[in-house]
Amino acid sequence: MRRGQPLVGTAGDAYWFLTVARLEPYAPSPSDGDAPDTALLKQWALDQLPLPMALYDRAGVRVEINAAMTRETGKPDHELLGWPMGHSASGRTFADSRGVAEALRQVVATGEPVTTELHGMGPGDAARRVWLLSLYPVRDPGGRICGVSAAAVDTTEQFRARRRMAILYGAGLRIGTTLDLGRTADELAEVSTDHFADFAVVDLLDSVLRGEESTARNRMLVLRRTAQRSVLPECPESVVALGATYTYPENSPPGHALAAGHGAVHRTKDILRWWEETSPERGRSIRTYGIHSVMTVPLRARGVTPGLALFFRHRTPDPFDEEDLRLAEELGHHGPAVHGGTHPGRRGPGPRRTAHPPRRPRAAHGPRGGHRPRRSP
């Protein structure tokens, strides 16, 4: 900006005095000192963003991360920088990195953003989680792609809710289509091993099947094996034959579930001694097949508790969690119902022996009815 000021000399001559001033862009000063420069402000914003973010070069090598990414992966930046997506200096950051690495190459090749799901486990997680991962190109002023930016949003709860609703909807179409107790029990076991269990059994109280009240004999619960399903052919984990009766003490985990009216999750190591003391065959089966997690869930139908379902995991590495228990309890409400006035023997309360051929075993880590949450971008 220029300013002119007329001046008169001592001899009466007129002069102009010109001044030139440079105007700086207006920026309000913070109360605690000078404002930071733009580059520093951008770095602070990236570091403090609660969403995990990372920057990769064209070869897919990680060149920058924010603090949220180090928290999610449980690894310091010096272990993450300089490594390809999905890897770090101390190993993989998550299991299914191949698909994500392919998505990154697709962004570089096409210049189009890609959104994909990432499944894995983060530090301290007891169950797998799901992230929605967005990959988008980073261009120079000339439009050339020189890198890929990645941002992750934890969508585990939404994923589980969608999966749970889909399973329950399918269960409503598959379970209880007839009054045949054996068939309904088998349908329940089949849905369970399709989606979240590696081995499932449905046992009905023998007293209920005989039309009596649910009571224990000499503090022992008498149950009849009505259905069983496994990811392995012929259910080799089972030590009770279909149609056979057996007993549980009232103070056993299954007895507690029946008495309380709600299910429970057990780590096998916590109840292994009980299994071995009451049935050495069960103890051997648990050890042989590596069963590590158990759920006991009472069945509910028309206000009656006709029995319970037991769910086991051995191929699936994750233990059962509260979400699995909630799903199993809701499935238990679709369980076999003993209808008044109809003796169950006339409606086929016995086990389903030949209705379904053995299913092919699934992959040891394969999904059940959708991807199981895995973790860590």
C-alpha cells in the first residue's frame, strides 16, 4: 500500500512524501503465543485424528502414520514405517493382508478410491474386529499418483449386528418348520455349526419328553441326546450316541444353566477337571480335538425349558464371547417345543438319524455365515 503526504519547504516549495507499506494476511493471534505455521498445524491434525491413518508410496510401502494407527496395531512407528501394508518389523499386523494389498495396487493402477473390509485382532483384543478401510490416491500438482492414503473406521459392532440379524432371520426360516422335536433340534444344531460353533449338541430332558415336569432324579438331570452336528464328518467329538440318555449333576455347568434360565460361556481349562471327573470319555474328547471354549444355553419354548444346547469350539481359534452367547440364547428360543396334549413320542422326539448326510468339513479358519471379525489395519 502506498500513501502520499504533501509537504511545504522553507522556501515555500511543495513536495510529496510517499510511503510504501507491505500488508500481511490477517491472522488472529492465539492468546498463548504466536500461531503455528500451516505445515505444523496439518501434522498436529493428522496426529490427533482419532481414526487410524497411514500413507503409502506407489510400491505400497508405509511412509507415514498417525498416533491412532500405532494404538490400533499396538506397534511403535519405527516398526511400521518402511514396511508394506499388512506387515511390520515384528510380523504381520493382521491376517488377511493379501486382499488389502491388492486393493492398494488397484488404487495406484486406476486412480480410483477403493473401500474394503479388514478383519483381524488388535492388541489386547479377545475377539476379532472389523474395520472399514478407505484407500484413495494422493496426487502431485500435475495429477500424477505418487502415493495412497488409508483411513480405517472400526465397524465391528455394526458388522456383528448385521450378521446376527441375518443369522436369526435365516434361523426363523429353517428352525421349527414342523412339530417333529428331533428335526427341530437338528435344525438348531445345524444352524449353529453353520455360523459360530464347531460342534453343537441338543439334549432334551427325559422327564419332559415323557410328559412329566422337569425334575432331577437324586440330584441328577437325565437328558436324551436328540441332535448333534459338527464341522467334522460323523461328529467324532461326541461321546453320547444319538437317542441315548445320560446324566449331569444339578451343580454342573449345564445344571446351572438350566436352573438360572440363561446361558454361560466357559473356558475349557476352567471346567476340564469337572468334565474329566464326571466322564473320562468327555475329558479325552476335549483333549483329543482341542476343544477350548464351551457355551451352555438352556432352550426356551412356550414358557417351558425342555432342555439345553451345548456349543463347542476347536477349529475356530477365537473363544466364544458375549456376542456369541447372546446369539445362541436367541437361537435357543427357536428350539424344540413340547406341545401340550401331544405325547412327544407321537411326533418323533427321537434324534434325527438319517435326515441329513454328513456335511463336508469346513476350513479350520473359515467363516461361518459371513466373515468373523478379524483385526488390525
